[in-house]
Amino acid sequence: MNLADTLNLGCACQTLSLPLLREQLETGPALDGLAARMTLSHPHLFSASAVFMDSGMALRIQQAVSAIERVVALPAWQQQALARAPAIAAQDHGPAGVFMGYDFHLTGPGPRLIEINSNAGGALLNAAVARAHSACCNAMSPVADPRGALRLLDEVFVDMFRKEWVAQRGNASLRTVLIVDDAPAQQYLAPEFDMFRELFAAHGLTARVADARELQWHGGSLHHPDLPPGTAVDLVYNRLTDFYLQDDTHQALRMAHEAGAVVLTPHPRTHALYADKRNLIALSDNNLLAQWGVSEADRALLSAVVPTTQRVSADKADALWAHRRGLFFKPAAGFGARAAYRGDKLTRRVWGDIMAGDYVAQALVPPSERLVRVQDDTQRLKLDLRAYTYRGEVQLLAARTWTGQTTNFRTEGGGFAPVVVVP
């Protein structure tokens, strides 16, 4: 094992400082008491233990993200991805989409891409918890954050939104930002919405957390009742899981986006090009990528990183069932591990649901593990790795630790964990 594996499986150090976490979460007066409230409402959101990763693994992840960006930029890729998406996905106003999330399992040979998310949540929470972990010993201090990147992340995130604005609006002034979801106060990551509101406000922007159903489209502009009368919405940070804005309650936002009257990020095009699970089929098809002109080097990299993925269809039913123990089944339009199943856990009833739905089957890649302390004992938890990216550049690496069939925040000792890259 390399040093990172040895630490993950042999060191149960708990390095989370609760006073530091409170300081990182409560960055403004409006957030006072947030840490205490989250302790009650989200008891397993943050892990007390960091996750270690080999520097070669981190480099491989950046290389994989860069290769996928090059593939997605190809006309042939965009044609096939947009052809199966609603018409709204064809619209390109310039923005690329904030907080892309590439999720990996870490294996001996290297990282394996599990899925891509177009509106990956948790970046601000992961940045906060990473800054709240202290080094467990003097030897680890130089590698915990060697370039001081964690201290600069808030500025990096805000600058990303400003770049999205410039991509569509040029030199016009950005004034108002809405963080939008359905019933945002009821969402599991609602505390992060409030943190974003305060972050934008600290950088001179008028920011509100808004319910998508309260948006109003009139006079060629998008409006919200919490803004001063006559004030238009400039930019929407979109946290909706209605990726193509098809719900009737999202009509105002859809009309504003279609008219180019608001900067929406991420947007339907981003989801179609990256996050539809059917894209994994093409990314794992070496012959198809060769036909599209993908370089030999990128094809070799993707072959090593992207597990083989195939469409679930009636003509493959018998073969897929026979080999189900080596497969993981995901809905093509799914997110957050909803309705996703390990093949070895399938019942005939669930198999019937899969065959009736729109699913892909991905070669099963078991997650690696992290030893953590739970009360007076130690326990091995599964872990996965998320790379938060913007325009192909990794901004933050974060991990989640859990037990169960899919990722969750119900595991004692588990939750979001910072990633420490070691030699």
C-alpha cells in the first residue's frame, strides 16, 4: 500500500475542531447559531476524520476531468447528447455551469469515475469543514494545505460566478443574485443556501434565497418579491433538480432563461452535455470515441478511468440479470443515488422497475475504505471522492464516508470529509 492507503486504513485520528467549524460556518451575523442548529438537524453531515489520497491519484483525477472536457467540446459529442434532450438544452448563452461534480471511487490502479453531476451541492460546506480540520501531528502540517488554497476558496467561488456573468453579459454590472430551489428551507443542504447568500453579500452583491415558484416573469425581466420593487434578477444560482425546467411551477425561470434575460447557472445545456447518465456509455466506448476523433492518449486515459456502461434494454435483460452481481444500475436522469441499485441486492420486483424505466448498467467498482473512530471503537466506512470543477479545473477535492448500499448522511462517524493529498 502507498502512504495514503496506509493512513486511511491504519490511522483513526479525529482532527475536526468544533470551534473552528463554528467559525467557518457562521461567517456573518445572519448565520449566528447555524453550527448548533446543524448539530441537531444534521448530526452525521461532517466526519471528524480526514481522508488521505495519493498525489498521483489527484493528478490522475485532474487529467481525467481535462480529457472529458475535451471530449464534451467535440461537435459529435454535443450532437448526440443534445439530440436526446429537450429543446431547451440546445440554448447556449455562454455560461459553462458552476460546481460541476465528478464522483470517483479510488482503486489500486487509480480513480474510477462513477458519475458526473451538473449541480453538485456541498462545495461551501466542504470548504468550511476542510478549514476546520487541524493537522493530527507535526508531520502532517506541511501537506494539509501546502499552497494555502483553502484560504482562497471563497474568492475562487465568487469569481466563478462573476465569470459566468461576464460570459453572457460582458462588462455590465452584476448586482442581484438568487439562490433558487423548490421550498429551499426544506432542502437537506438548506444551511449552505444561507451561507452562499452571506458570501455573495460580503462581496457587494444583493443576494436572496428564493423559492422557484415565487419567481415572476414580466416586462422582459425576472423578478422576486424579496427584492426591491422594480429590481430585476441578474443571476440565478440554480439548485433545482428539474434539470430541464419542465415543471409548470418553473415557468417564469424557464421563460427568462429562454429569452436570455437572466444568467442561469448551471443550466439545462450543462446537464445534457455532462450529467445525463447515458453519457457514461459513450465515455466508456473506445471505438465510438475513436470515430469522433478523440486522441489515442485521451482514449487510453478514459478506458482506464470510466467503467464500462451500457443501456438497459429488453434485448439485454437476460444477460444483465445473469451478470447483475458485477453491475450497478442507475436511472439515466437520476441524481443523489435515488433509485440506484447494486446488482447483488436486486429483487425481482426492483428488477421489473428497472426494466420498465430508463436505466444504465455500470460495471461495479467497490469503494475504498476509511478507518474511523466511532465512540470507543473503530469501524471501516466506505468512501467516495468528489472533484468540484469549473471549466475543467479542479477547485476542491472532498470525500464522503458512509455505510450502506449508496452514499448517505446517516452513518455515525461518516459524512463530508476533507481530502489531504500526500506524497
